[in-house]
Amino acid sequence: MQVILTRPCVSEVDQLAQQSNFLEEDIAALEAFCHQTGYTSSSQPKSSSESKKK
């Protein structure tokens, strides 16, 4: 299973997803954690969580 993410924290979450075969709920939880900690590994600012669409 491959999970392609195009959101803040993408590289970190994507690595974990491919390594551990995370479920989609786990991905969402990780994203939420990334947003809470304000960590963004992409060029998007933390405030762009509104553009987080599935």
C-alpha cells in the first residue's frame, strides 16, 4: 500500500506510512500531530491547514 501525501509534514508522514504500512486513520492522526506541533516539512505555512483537502 502506498500513501501519497501532499500536505504539510508530508515527507515525515509519508516515510512512516511507507515504512510501517500505516492505516489512513494513523496518517490523519500523524497529520494532526504535525499541525499541533507546528511542524511543517514542506514549503507550506502552518496556516494552510484550510487547503488540506482529501
